[in-house]
Amino acid sequence: MSNDVLNTLRHDINEIDSDLLVLLAKRRRISHGVVEYKIANNKPIRDEARELALLEKLIGYGKSLGLDAYYVNNVFQTILEDSVLHQQAMLQKNLNPDALSETHRVTYLGGQGSYSQLACHKYFSRRPGKLVEIGCSSFDEITGKVENGQADFGLLPIENTSSGSINEVFDLLQHAQVSIVGEVTHSVEHCLLANPDTELSQLTKIFAHPQPFAQCSRFLQGLGELQHETCDSTSSALQSALNTPNSAAIGSAQAGKNVGLEVIKSNLANQSENHSRFIVVARKPLQVSKQIPTKTSLIMATKQQAGSLADALMIFKQHKINLVKLESRPMPGNPWEEVFYVDLEANLADSQVKDALEELKEYTQYVRILGCYQSETLQAVSVNTQ
């Protein structure tokens, strides 16, 4: 095959890709019209029965065109997820017109290329408006700027599929005067980044935030006696590696490229599926429509009596409220006493949730609602791809 033929084929592919983007944009605009109907008629945003029927039809048609079922399913699951999340965001905008302005001032940990910045872009890509980014050096600074009005929102990483919960953030939520108004999950792809022409065998030091160190512990153990230096953010780790001979940093490939570092090793995480969940906080809570999946997060301290925690948790079962996370943390100033961080699949606007929280008072010293917010964790419809 000559270069001219190859270039012609690539040109044709590029044109098809451009056509696909035009069609995807058209599809999204039409879905915006659908959500207006659902708002007016109080219909659920997601219709899983329709999704299943659509996927089965598309897979069947794809097979007739020579496309395998897994490929078709993968593509359209992504398209459907985008459609649902955009419709949910539109519904929330309609419900909270004064709270969601045309400019979003957002604080997050680190700077250009940090995972928090990438998660910020992902979350606000579904919320039209000008994004003003404010990089911070600590979690306290993130919430502090929200509390004093310097920022509208703050983004905090709260847990990771590999390293688990981020205790510093859980402890911060006990006293920070903010409300959780959203969440976003972002895929984390750790790479070892160094100055150009640096070999793995030349490294003497690695810079990283504590979380990447924990998430890549198995890989790091295999490198031998290298010095590990913790940094307050991935961005600062990248800068340290840039200015230190025979060193490297752990971060994303894009983050390294932004500052002039190259990937010398990829796929460092202990688990191949490595995701971080972030919460979005603001000064005031938002209303959440009953038409969309909702989470409620709270902190509670149970009474110091045998069985108090079990009694408290039983209330959620009795009211058929699904508990999706339970985390214990020390209570400041009270040695050997714990507070419990709880995530529920629940909307504070539901009467059964209100009743459950009222009953909860009987078994707790106190309960503090951290936030009621739109859930962005979508379970894909299960479809037969055989």
C-alpha cells in the first residue's frame, strides 16, 4: 500500500469521525428536549426498560453490519450514560435556578494536571457556565475558601477503589461548614514520570502525594530502596521531579506532558480498575428532584450503650433505605468514642426518609446531615452480548 492510498483512507476515517461528532451533538440536543417533557410530566429521568430494549435492538442491527455485540454495547452504554447524566444536571439546574449561576468558582487540590482538576472538568462539563479554577495546597484551604465565599464549590477526594477512604477528608467533614451537593467518580491512571531520557535504573527518588504512594505500593516495592518523598499534591510532585536529577513523580500522563515530563512506566496501580470518588461541596444545600437517583450523607454518634449502632442501622432497614457506606472515625476530644459517616440511597424530600431520621434520634447523641445530592454512579443495564 502506497502512502497516497494510506493518506486517502485516513482522510476518509477523519471525515467519518467528524460526522459521528455532529450526530452525537444532535443526539444530545434532542435529549435536552426529552428532559423538558419529563420535567413537565414528572417522569423519571431514567427508563431502564427502554434502555434495555434499545441496546438489544442496536446490538442486533450491529451484528447485521458485521459489528460484534460487545463493541456496540460498550459504545452505546457510554452514550446512554452521558445522556442520563446531562438530563439529570438539567433537572437540577431547573430546580435550583439561583444556586447554579453562569460562573463556577471551584477549589480543588493541586494545579494543572492534578487528578482533582481532571475530576473537576468532568463534573462541570455537564453544567454549562464559565469555570474559574482555584488550585489549593490542602483540603482545609479548599473548604475554607468555600466557607468564606471566595469559591462557589470545592472538590474533595473521599475514597479510592485501591487505597480506600481518605480519612483526612472524613475528619474535615465533621467540622467544615459546607454541604455536599454532588459527586463524581474519575478513573485514575498512574504513570511514573521523569525528565526526558531518564532511565528507570537511574532513579534515586520518587515524589508523590500520599494517595498515589498507597495505590501503587506493589510496584514501588519492586523498585528496591528508592527514596520516597511525599508532596501536598500531584502538581507539586511533578514540579519536584522536574527540578531534581534522577527522580520521578507519580501522576497522569497528561499531567506529566503539561510540565515537560515523559512516561517511563505506566499502569502502576495495585488494581487495574483504579477509580477515585470525589464529593462536591458548597456553602448551602441544593434541592434534589425525586425524579433522579439521590444520595444522602450524614454523620452520627451513637449512644454509648450495647447494641446502639445495630439499633440505629436497623432503622434504615425497616424503612427500606439502602445503606451504601459506613465509615467510623475518632470523635475529636472524646478518646475511644467514634462517629460514623453514612451514605444512603435516599432523598431528604421523601417522607420515609424524614421518618427514619426522626427515629434515629432515639439511638444517637447527634445526627448531622452533610448533604443530599444527585448520585452520578449509574449501574449499566445488563444486556446479553452473546
